[in-house]
Amino acid sequence: MLDIKFIRENKDLITAGAKKKLIKFDVEELLAADTKRRELMQSMEAKKAEQNSYSEKITNAATPDDRAEMIAKMKGVKEEFQKQEESFKDVMKSWQSLMLQVPNVPDISVPDGESDADNREVKVWGTLPKFDFQPKDHVTLMQDLDMVDLERGVKVAGFRGYFLKNDGALLSYAIWNCAMEHFLKKGFSPMIVPSLVKRENFVGSGYLPQAEEDLYKTQDGDYLAGTAEVATMGYHADEIVEQSKLPIKFLSFSPCFRREAGSHGKDVKGLIRVHEFYKLEQVVLCEASHEESVKNHEALNRNTEEFIESLGIPYHTVANCGGDLGLGQVKKYDIELWVPLENKYREISSASYFHDFQTRRLNIRYRDADGKMKYAHSLNSTAIPTPRILVSLIENYQQADGSIKIPEVLQKYFGKDVIRKA
């Protein structure tokens, strides 16, 4: 959510931002609703003042007739106020709905484009593997090594279900433990956060109302989150944090759930696109400064790049184009890992900053050195998701005999340097 004063003073900027993000939003409709809202507020305040004036006149009335006359007039004013109050409720409902639809303004460095196909490559790391044998995909490799059971996964959990087993499960544990050590050295506080989250946290973090179709919903009206960001951002909702504690840096872990609505035919085979997975997420609250947001954004993305580099998996980083940004994001990077059998890079991490878009919705503030109350800025970035990272790791590290080499950095957590048939 943006400041309405900012929107009124920068309507052309809002319109341009919506256009760049390919989001349909009529700023004039919001401004008309805002004008009506302010006019009603002023009129209601005037009616309140008039009621107070009549109350004083009734108290000081010289005769019973004068008092009766004042009471009748005050009753009329009160009835008019009540009518306006009802109108105000409807106007506010419309105004609030429109405010939740206002897209954040993307950074000037965000490239133009309509989809992820238009994202701009900003970095390439690693050497793509060259196999002197016929390589296999991750599903074949993992099934041959008894690391995954997709058939029983579908039997038990339905479409896109899976069981990780034996070295498949142990490799996931090793990645989590290795990632925890790597990211905690960066000054993060670890948290295990809820996946079952109240609706207001999704609205506050910007996932609702736009992305409702991609969320699992309970019979009680709560939701299952697709990222630990949602619960973590709700942690300080409606609080005033101490400026001296900024930046606040969380490394949050949770199961994650996504319906993948509209992608029924995409990436059906294997572990690329599943409904249930696990993720470590970096979440930061910092001072209300664009410079601080940019600095933290670059650092968060670099943290994940460093972890991928420690695993020795080739990747590239892209700056997301306007059409591939969400409602609240100012700028976003995606890190994509090389998947040999697809001959392409696949997204493994996204790093975004929002300025005060989320914190206004969630009412997260701090008092600056001058005593002025400000909304903090927020950022988040994937640390690492499983099981998706297994796809690139296993395909890149496969050997001619069907075994899988284990990156050196994982060996102390995994307990061996290669996975081969028992």
C-alpha cells in the first residue's frame, strides 16, 4: 500500500508504474473515491461541531421553548450525520479496496518487458558440464538410486505428490544444515514459522487479493503459505520496533504450499513444480531509506549466490522486467540454476525489495532519531528451496555409472562423498 498523499501528488508516476508492470489500475477512480472520502469526512466533522454547538445552546437556553427548538434542530443535524456516516462506510469500503490495488512504483533500473522471457541477464557463474556419456534426468537418476518415489507420491498426495527417501531425504537434510550454517554467519536470527496463516498477513504482505487462486484455503478461512515470508512479515505487525535494532534480519524455515493454479500441464515430471515443499527465506526490516533498501537487496541476493557457488552449481542471475514483478515489488532478482537435461536455467531464488509497501499494510513502524514515526522498509529473498535444488545438483553431479558426486561442502553433513546403488 502506498501513501494516499504520495498517490495524489504523483498520479502520473503511479500510472506509468502500473503500465510498466502490465497491471490494470485506474488512478483517477481512486482519486475520485478519495475526494468523496475527504469531502464526507469534512462534512461529518462540521456536523459534529454543529451538534456540539447545539448542545451548548440547549444548556444555556433562556426558556423551555428555546430549549425545545434547539433540541429539534440538533436532532435534525444528528439524522443528517447518521446518513452521511452510512454513506461514508460505503465510500471507505470502495476506497480501501482501490488502495489495495495500487501497484508499487518499480525502480528506474527495472527493464521493460512482458514476462520472464524478457528478464535481463546480469551475471553468469560457473562452467556448464560436458558429459562424455549419455546423461540422465534427475527423475531417472533418483529412481535408479531409490531416492524418490513419485508413483506412491501421487497415490498418497495426488497430482505432483512425491516421497523423498533414503539418500534423497538425507541429501535434503544436508542442504538445510549447510544452508543454516552459511546464512547464520550473515547475522540472521533463525525462526521456524507457521505455514497456516491468517488472511490479514497475506493482504499485508501483498499476496491478496491478487493471488488468491494460487493459495490453499482452510474451511476456517485461513490459508497455507507458499513462503515463510508471509508469517515472518506478520511477526512485527502493528508494532513499533526500535530503530537501534534495525536492520532486523530473519532466516525463516517452513513447509510451503502452492496450488500452481493455471500450470496443470507445466513441468509435470519430477521435482521442478510441486505443491508441497520446504524453504529457508531471508526477511529483512530496515530503515526507511532507498539507499538502505538497495544495499540490503544486493546483499540478500549475494548471500544466495554465494551458497550456490559453494555447491559448485552453474547459475545466472537476472533482473526481472516490469511485467514479471508483483504488485508490491520495487525491484527483483531471480537466480536460476543450470538444468543439463533441459538445457536451460531454472529459477531457484527470488530477491525483492518493497520500500514501505508491505509495512504500511502491516503497520510496522519505528521512531527515528528526531522522534518522527516512520514505516520500515521490507525485503525478502529465498535462501534455498527443497526439493527443487536437488534437480540441478543431481543432474550436474551425475557420473557415467549412474552415481552422484556430493559437493565437498555438503559431505560433512551428508556423511559420504558419493551416492551409488546399494
